[in-house]
Amino acid sequence: MAIYEKSTRLLMKDMVDDFAMKKGDRITKNQAIAWFNDKYPKIKQGTITAHLVRMSTNAKSRFHYSAKPIEDDLFYQIDGSTYRLYDAQNDPYPLVKVEVISEDNSKNESDVKEDNAEFAYEKDLQNFLSKNLALIEPGLRLFEE
């Protein structure tokens, strides 16, 4: 149950609007905390910090906070306390959590960065892609006779 009418995730977007942030503008964790303390004092500092991580496309620990692709792709983390708006045209593709289906049809969650997956053999890549076609295009299906 939300403390306020909007969730903290949506309030983060309001904060960006309040600061009139544009491409390249930076915000610190302390500035975000100060904004929330002024406007939404019931939200705890840990919650604010967690949402900054959750909404940072390059923060590896964002998966611990159930980040939602696209909806939560707001910031790019510069260092432990500095963030800027995510720039889809120039920044690396956001880190996403994908579900990998193994050969025994069991599902495993895996953290995958688009340009960082490595396979020992081409056959491993083929097997991975055939079982995870949604990574190529949502709704894509393998044709089987």
C-alpha cells in the first residue's frame, strides 16, 4: 500500500520534471533525498536510494528491486551517488533480467547484458537462441514440422 497517492517510482519521474532535467543533466542521491524530504517526508531514505538503483539502466543490483524494462529505465548511474537521465541513443542497452529455458525445460532467471553474452561454441548460441526467441523479437516462435 502506497503512503501517498503515487508510488515512489512515479514520484521519481515527478522529481525529474520538478528539476526540469534534460539530456546530460545530473542529480545526486543527496539532491533526490532532499527533494523527497521536502515534498514527501514519509518516504524513507533507503526507499529513495533503492529506487535510484532500480531505475538506473546500468546498475547491476537493479534486479533485486524487480526493475521493469522501459518503465524503470530513467537514470544512468555515473557513480555511487550521481545519476543522469538515461539516453537510449547513446547509452548502452539497459541491463535486463531474462528467463532462460534449459534443455530440460526448467526455467532459470539470468542477468544478461545485450553485448556481454559469451558462448563457447556456436551450437551453444543456437540452443540458447532457439529456447529464448523472445530476446530476438517478442512473440517470435520457432517453426517445427
